[in-house]
Amino acid sequence: MSPDLTTPDRPADPYRVTVVCLGNICRSPMGEAVLRERIRQAGLSARVAVDSAGTGDWHLGHPADARAMTALNEAGYDLDHVSRQIDPSWMTGIDLLLAMDEANYRDVEVMLTMTALPAEDLPTLRMFRSFDPTLSHLPEPHPDLAVPDPYYGEADDYTACLDMIEKAADGIVDGLLVELEQR
């Protein structure tokens, strides 16, 4: 019997998605917030867990950037966030890793090689924007699939970042629906 997708109870082993950027204060928290909302809207909250992390340690323990939070709040998203750093030990238990740019992709790719997990147990690594239907034809990791880091930019850069994330989010949820049917 399949679980009721509308219940708030999570199964013991949810499908785990981790969004990855550099410092885990701008892009990946925004991706986490958008995905959580889209997953909730799709009725998958009981089966899919989403979090985020950075490849660097500069902002460990810090909240999301205020400009990222402003962009999220103005668009109707909620997020309670503290920055974390991903490392090879995380690879057990993650099903899908979503990198925000090519450098993040390459850093996580190296982490995947540092695990003792058999290939079939490794998480799938994808670029976040590879799920944007207008970009899905590009090979990963292609530079045009990057969500540019808005950290040194202005408020408009955060809004543009959020727009890119939202355009890919529905494709990610569609992919999750297919993946969950196969489990």
C-alpha cells in the first residue's frame, strides 16, 4: 500500500534532495525554499525532504543573506536557515544533489569520488537549472546552466536568481514524481 501523500508524517526513508552552492547563504537556501514550497504544492512533502549546503566554510552557522530573504519573502516563500557545509560524509542518504554552478558541480563531483559507496548507491548529481525546460538540452555542467552568485550584487540580482530557480523548480518536481513512481 502506498503512503498517503497528503499526510504530514514522513516515511522513515524519504527521498532526499540537497541544493548546493558556495557559501549556503544565497542561492542554495533560495533553491531549498522554492523546492520545499513546490513539493508541498505537489503533495509530496511526506515523501521528499529538501535541504541545502555550501561547499565553502566562510558562512558556517550564519543565516541566509538578508537580500536573499527579502527576495524570498517578497515572493511569498518562508525559510528558517542556518548555513552548513557539505562534505563526502553527507553522500550516504542523499538521493539528488543539485549544484548551482559549474564550480559547485565539480566540487561535489570530487566529493563523490571520495566516498566508499558503490556507484549504484551514490547520489545523482545535476545542475539545478538543467530542469528548466528552455535549458534542458544543454549538457551538464554547461556554463549557461549556472545560477550566478548574487552575493556581490544588488537586490535585482537576487530577484533574477530567484526567477532562474523558479523556472527550474517545476521541472525538478516533475522529475521527482517520476523517480518516486519507480521506487
